[in-house]
Amino acid sequence: MAIHNKWNDCKRVLVLQGGGALGAYQGGVYEAIAHRGGKLDWVTGISIGAINAALIAGNPPQLRVERLRTFWELVSASCPHLGFRKRTDNGQCSTRPARQ
């Protein structure tokens, strides 16, 4: 008689919440999971977590970390066309007008 292991039927799910600052953290969490060879059955999220989940689910496994990193570098980069720039002294965003 075979013994049924209830863990064999479990799904591995990554649920990502909203909150802008948490989004960048979530990218690092996924990178750690991927680095350890973790396999996920489902990825879901809300707000920025949904964007991260879409980047994870919408890319092949070998490109997911790279695409997350590219996205987060893009959204946290300077935006001189919007009048914002990143300070060079401590990396914090500034609302001082960008130099022309």
C-alpha cells in the first residue's frame, strides 16, 4: 500500500503585494528564489506586485531576473523630461529641476 504524501499535491505560489518600495524588494526576493532553483506554480500580485508578477510569468525562466532588473533600473532612473533627477550625493530622488 502506497503512502500518500500531502506535500506532493501542494503548489508553490508567490503572492506579491502593492507598495512602490516593496516592488524593488520583491525583485530581489524573486532573484534569490531563482538563484536557489526554486520552481513556482503560480505568481500573482496587486498594484506593483502585479507588474512584477507579469514580468516573472511573462518571460522565460532564464530571462526573468534580467527583465525585472531592467524594469527596476528604468523606473528608478532619472527622468529629466519630467523635471526630476537623481541626486549624485546619496542617490535619493530630487524634485529640483534637471539641468538643461
